[in-house]
Amino acid sequence: MPESSQHSIVLGERTIDLGRELLIDGRGDIVPLRPRAWLLLRLLATRAGRLVSKDEIMDEVWPDCEVTEDSLVHAVGDVRRALGEVDRSALRTLPRRGYMLAISGNQLVGPGRPIVVALEPPNPREPSPPSAMPHLSIVVLPFANLGGDPEQEYFADGVTDSLTTDLSRIAGAFVIGRNTAFTFKGKAVDVREIGRELSVRYVLEGSVQREGNRLRLNVQLTDTQTRTQVWAERFDKSAADLLDTQDEIVSRLANTLNAELIEAEARRAERVLRPDAVDLYFQGKAFLNKGVTPAFLARARDFFMRAAALDPDNIEVAVAAAQVDVSMGSSFITDDGSVHFKTAENALNCALLRAPNHPRAHMLLGAVHIRTCRAAKGIAECHQALGLDRNLADAHGFIGLGKYVLERGEEVEGHIRDALRMSPRDTRAFLWFMFVGMAKLMTKTDLEAIGWLRRSIEANPNHALSHFHLAGALAMMGDLKEARSSAEAGLTLDRSFTIRRYRLNVFRFDNPDWMARLEHLYGGMRAVGIPEG
């Protein structure tokens, strides 16, 4: 078809009016579409009947920012919903290749034919009002070099560049590209004006300053609509290993910001009278980040179910819901862990059919494999996840768990330290500490095991399983007083826990020494009042 803005395309009860840049329903009303979804629909409509590759779509629809393929999947879902139940099949997916708007010959309406007239909406390329800002939208302003040292300048620009790229890997993130961000370098800025101009909710600013042999980085995250500071942090590093530690600094920033942005978006969503699927998604993620307890997981699942009801095609919601099942199966809070793993595996495989490069889906699928006697395959999935997102610290944690399952307990600590280098205050660090503690128990380094299990409880006192592990380990060492205290703390958090349930869900090892150690652990739990079941 001619690539002309003078044409309209009729798809069942919908009309794509390219001249007026509108999608119109059968009653003549405008069908609302978010700006990027409209740009996608317009691109596909101007090439109707032809394959449009994913790379071309990314270049055309997101020329001014860096986003992951997940953003494309979201936009496709928006377009399909806007086309309606009858017409959504017109947008076809060609796996691993791209998308095509399929039309028959009589669906093209020429310039002289009547079309529905409607008021023109705001131009999607113009800045949006605050209410239309993408949920998790951010610009990383160029970090200021406060010392004037050219090496620091190179480092500051490198941190800005890398952080811009790495933040774009956060699920659902909309990140302004570095070329646009660098137009603000060296200028006094008003965050509210930047928010309006770039249509972003958050601005990240930072500075680099050398103080003797140390280099200090100060960063702060600001809400552009309220001008309030959401988060601030200071990093001190040796100036000698400046460039060598750039990746580590960026990883720490990206992981911390991931959790902070989720929490900020969840707080914002609580104030929304009619939350959409993304609002509900962030509220669910915030509960997942609080820890692995029956109450938190139930709240998270509820938010994800409500989000899925509003947006069944949302990949992030599907992956997050699968994470609830992985956590339910892994945390010994239910007898039917295998059912949760099967549910999660089915959901993750479906998600990966639609988004083959989704890093968290690969990582969680790896976790399911590890927990269901396929540890080598699970470790491979986690490595694939890290290839897609180098900052996915939790993937290192699951690799450590996989090494424990493979009876390579001496390797577990190294993988957990890799995770901690990337995200030292991660919301899931308490699980990583527990993995090391269990590996130490199996390799008969009991004092170290107890130290790691205590760190797990310090990081999250609300994780019942860590208390039960510590109780068993202390009892094995003969410290029954503290062991009973830890057992009571665990049972306060999870009254339904029994040794029988633990046996049903725990790993089975080929190594007879390791199985004997588990039996010893069960005996310790039994001795301090944890019920047999």
C-alpha cells in the first residue's frame, strides 16, 4: 500500500485514520492509546501487509530513549486491546522476526472516501501532561565532576552512560537516551521543568569528587512533580581502582534504584483512585520485596491477579505472578511445593514464548529447574539471564543455590559474594545468606554456617525458614537455649511448619554424608520443639 498519511485503514469496527492520527471505534469515538502505542500502530499501518522487524520498530517508536524489548511487548498489548476483541487478530506476531498489520484489499480507504471526523488528540511527540507520564520514567542527568580532573570527567560520563543503559533493563522502565540527557550537561536545571519537557517522573542527579585517595559519588533521585527527594546515597571508592570499579558502582546503583523506584511507584499507586494494571503491578512488586512470608506473598498475588484481569497480555505481571509461585514452593510454607513449581514453570515458558529475551523469566525458570532436580539446566538458565542483564544479582544467588544442590558446597559462597558485590543491600540478600549457611552445614563448617544464618535473620527477621535452619544448626552444636529461642521465633511467623513438610520439599542428595547431615539437622529441630507433623 502507498505509505501516505492521506489514507485510513478499516479493521472491522475500528478505523485507523493516518491523516488525523486517530484510532476510532464504530460509534465515531476516539479509542485512547498511549503515545508509544500510537506510534507503533501508525508505523504498522503505514506498512500494512508487510513485516516490520523488531529493530525497525525500536528505532522508530523509541528513538529518544533506551528501553528493553519488554516495552515493545507492552505496546503491542496496548494496540491489541485498542483494536478490540474482533479486530486484535489483525496484528500478527512473527516469532523472533517482528510484527505485521494484516489487512484485506477492501480495508483500505482512499483520500476521497468518507472517514469519521473527531477532535485531534495531543501530538504524541510533544511533552505529555504529568498524568500521562509513563509510570517508571526517568532521565539520568550527566554526573557533575566537582574536581575538574579530566580522568574524573571521563569516569563521571562513563557512569552516566552505563547507568542510563542499565536502568533501561528494569522491567517497565522508560529511560531517556543519553544524547538527550547530555544536552543538560553543565546547566542549572529545574527538575519540574525537565519532567514536563521530557515527560518523566524522576530525575537522577549525581556528582563525583576526589578527596585524597578516595573518590566520592553523591547521587539523588527526585520526583519531578513534587520536587521531593525520593532517595539519596553516597559511595566512597579508592581513586586508584577508579575505572576498574565503574561496573561495580553502576551495578550497585542500578540494583538499589530498582528497589527504590518500585517502592516510589507503589506509594504513588496507593493514592490513585482507579489504579491501572501497572499501578497494581508495582504495588505487588513492593510486597514481593518485603520478604517471603505467607502474608506478603498473598498480598502480592492479589495485586498481580487484579493487574492480570485488567491487562491479560502484560508480560511483567505474568512473570511477577510466577515469582510468587516460585517463592511459595521454595519457602516451605506449604505442603504442595511441587504444584507451585509446575504452575510457575508453565507461566514462565508461556512468557518466554512471547518475550524470549526476558532476563527475569529466564532466571526464575532457572530457579524452578534448580528446585526440581534439574540444577545444571537451572544454572544455565541463570547464566543466560545474566547475559541479558548483567545486574541481575539474584541470578548469582540462584547459581549459588544450584551449586549447593549439585553438592558443590565449597563454591556457593563465591557466587553469593558475586551477588553482594552487585547489590550489597538487596531485598533478597537474606535468602543468599541462608544458601551459604546451608552449604556450610553440609560441608561441616558449623560455626561459619551459624554466622551466615544469623546474617540472614539480621537482614530479614521475618523469614521463618532462616529461624528454623538456625535452630537446627544451634541444636546440632549443643546450644539448646538459643536454638529454642530461634525455633519459637520461626513458629511465631509460620505456625504450620513441620519437619514432615521440610522433608517433603527439601533437596535429595546422592552424597550419603550430606543426607546424614540433613538427618542430624532434623534431629536438632525436633529437640527444640519444632513439630514433627
